[in-house]
Amino acid sequence: MIYLQMSGRLGNQFFRYAAARALQIKYYPDEKIVINYQQKVNGDESFYNMLREFNVTDFIEDNSGMVLARHTSLSQKIICAPYLIGMKNIKPEQMNQQVEYEKHWEKLLKKYGVYWFRRGGWKFEKSNQKNKVLSGNFEDPVYFNDIREILLNEFTPKHEILDKNIELYNKIVGTNSVCISVRRGDFESNKTFKNLHSLCNKEYFTDAIDKIKKKVENPVFFMFSDDIQWVRENVNTGCLTFYEDGTDPVWEKLRLMSACKHFVISNSTFSWWTQYLSRNENKIVVSPSRWFNNDYKSPLIDKNWIRIEV
């Protein structure tokens, strides 16, 4: 079995599932993926199985306990214990230290079928252990780029487009559409997130729009945000602009956003997936120059993107 510890909302869940799916396809095609949703972030009940809304491969949902505690062998537990002790001494914001620490452990962990990585983009290797366990962020396309075509199909919603969005969707696919993804919400209200992430401000979006207008002929902008009122009051494109009303389920937002041809993203995992799932091979992506409030160089920021200082 391949046991995956899940955490986070859709963007985070996509990263974790994509890593587990890539591992399954490459090394363990006859083994089932078992996903544990017991872990909540700050007890937030809004963290639930969002994958069920998409055409992902069949998996078993098991919330009986944390996978590292319940589904590891004795030898795996012996390996994990000192690794965990050392990891606890590294603060979440000390990401470069996390990478260096994982570098010393990754070969041994992979040998024992423990894929437990917060930051390092380590390539998977096969293990002879009966159970394989995954726990971590896996926020690096190196884990799953090899199966991108599979993910493009699996990360499509099971549901038909909502009637109220048919006209909007047709505008998106029929124009030089630019998705502008504005993440505010808990990046502004949650102290932990606020300290960890850079909040993309009005100046960032103004600069990004100017750069898009120099690159894209007759752009039409489509605004998506968890604070659409702030967007209406602060982000002016000077062009034809449409606003998603903010009431759509997350699977519908993803459908609309990823259908756009070009992207101005925020430093959020959901925003990142909207551009990754785009089928436009000539897309232009504008992103913040850093993902976090530190000097960690996130592998989520592609070298070919237009990057703006934040």
C-alpha cells in the first residue's frame, strides 16, 4: 500500500496527491493509494477531501490515524524517530535549513519507503518495504512533471459546468483571456500565514497588468479572489474585465481559471495549479519574485516567468 498523509485545501491536496500518483505509476502500479485526512490545520474543519470532486484514480480514504504512526513497520519507525527529532528543531520559516537537513536523510528515508519531505525536491526511488508512506508538502513539480498529461485529465471536475457560468466560460476560451488570481483571506487575517507569506499588494497587480498588456494583444481580464470587493476597489486593468462572483465551488473556480490563456498569479498553491493545468503551451505567467517572507528560492517559481518584486 501507498499511504499518504493529507493536509490543506485543494492546492495543497493536489501537490500531495500528484506526488503519490507519480510514485505509484513509476514504481508501484499494482498498489493502492490510501489517503488519510485526519490532519487538520489549526483545527479548521474546512480541510476535507476535495479530491472527490475530480476525476482522480480510485483511492482508499482512511482516517484511522496518522500514517507515520499507524502504517509504518518497526524499521521505518526506527528511521523516522531521530529524523523527526531533528526536524522539530527547525522552524517552519527556516526553509533553507530544512532543505539541508533533508539532504542528509533523503537516501536513507527513500530506501525504507519513507517519503517525508517538507521542502527538498528529491527524486523518488523504489523501496522493498511492504508499506510506503508519504508525508510532506511536495511543492515542487520535479515530483510529478513526468505524469503531467495524466494529471491534466485527472484534475478535471466530475461535474458539468454550472449554467450560470457558461457565458463566462465561453468568453474565457474565446478571447485572449488573462486570469488574475488575488489571494488575500487568511494571508492577511492569519498571523502565522501572514508572517510566512508575502501578500501581493495593489502595486504588484498594477505592475503585472502593465506587463501583460505589453505582451498580449487585446487582453481580456478575468478576476478571481477570496476578496472580490477589494479587487473591484483596488485593481484597475483599463481593459475589458470580468469578475467571478465568489460563490462558485472550488472545482468550478479551477475550471474557469485554468481555461484562461495567460496568468497573473498570487503566491498560493491553488493559484499555482491554475496555470499548471492550462493547456496553452504559449501562456505568459506573471508571479511574485518570492513565495515566502524569507530567502528561500521556491521551485514553484519558474525561471521563464515574469517575476515582480514584492
